[in-house]
Amino acid sequence: MNYGEIKKCDIANGEGIRVSLFVSGCTHRCEGCFNEATWDFHFGKPFTEETEQEILDALRPEYVDGLSLLGGEPFEPANQQVLLPFLRRVREEFPDKSIWCYTGYLFDEELQKESRARCGCTDEMLGLLDVLVDGEFILAQRDISLQFRGSKNQRLINVPASLASGSVVEYHPVKGSLS
């Protein structure tokens, strides 16, 4: 897997101060995408053990609230296979930090049912997430007033509550949180 960028002090892609990893590779190709360069699976740099360590070190300060995964598309099967062991490490070393993930796939229709996104890693990867922002970006539904998402169709999902209940449970950001 390649990645395009690591932001070590991001306040736009989840609550609080976050470390954000922008993975490469996306088959959605949404019109108006803010990060078209990451559609190419070969864009950027290889995600190595050194990259993992860099991100883990960036997560260490107490003021960092968690990790956000963006893209490209973290739930492309090739990306899931690399991200899953990394997310295990993040969860083990930082159990109190949240993990957010942005995906163009729909939680209940594509990640939990048979689809091109599902693979042997999908269920465990979902189980390591706290919040999933799902749905493709739709330019005609773009709304810059939305918190942590770009178009009205996209949802903020409380993943643990959704998995426990068997239905989508919306996530509500803390009032007054950044972004």
C-alpha cells in the first residue's frame, strides 16, 4: 500500500487533534474529489514499518485525540490488508484514542454485505473503528457547513454501537469540538 500524506496535527478530519493518514488507491473516483491524486494506488510513498512507527510516535502526545484514515479509500481490499495489522497496533498501544475512518462505501450496504469492498479483513477492521464517515462524496450535495463531511449523503456512524445493535447508529460530535 502507498500513502499520499500524513498530517500530524489535523483538526478537520475528526474530533480534536488527530494524526491523519491519507492512503492511496480509490476506485470510486467521485466527481469533485478533493484528493484526486490518491485515486492512483501507486501515488505517494510505500507504507513501511518506518511509516507505521512515525504515525505511532505522532500519536503519543497526550493532546492528540486519535487517528483518522482517509484517502484514497481505506476500505479498498488491498488497503485493508495493510491497514488491519497497523490498526491492531494502534488500538493496542493507544486504547483510549479514537480511530476514525472515511470511506465511500456504505457501512450497511457494502461493508457488511457482499460487495467489492468486503474481504477477510473487513469485519475485524470495522471492529477496530470508533467512527466511520461513509458514502461517496456527491458534488451536487456538497455542503461546507457540515461537520466532518463534505456532502449531505455522508453519515457519521458510531461503529461500536452499530455493530452491537445490528443497525446504523448515528454518531453525534461533541458540541463545540473543532471543525
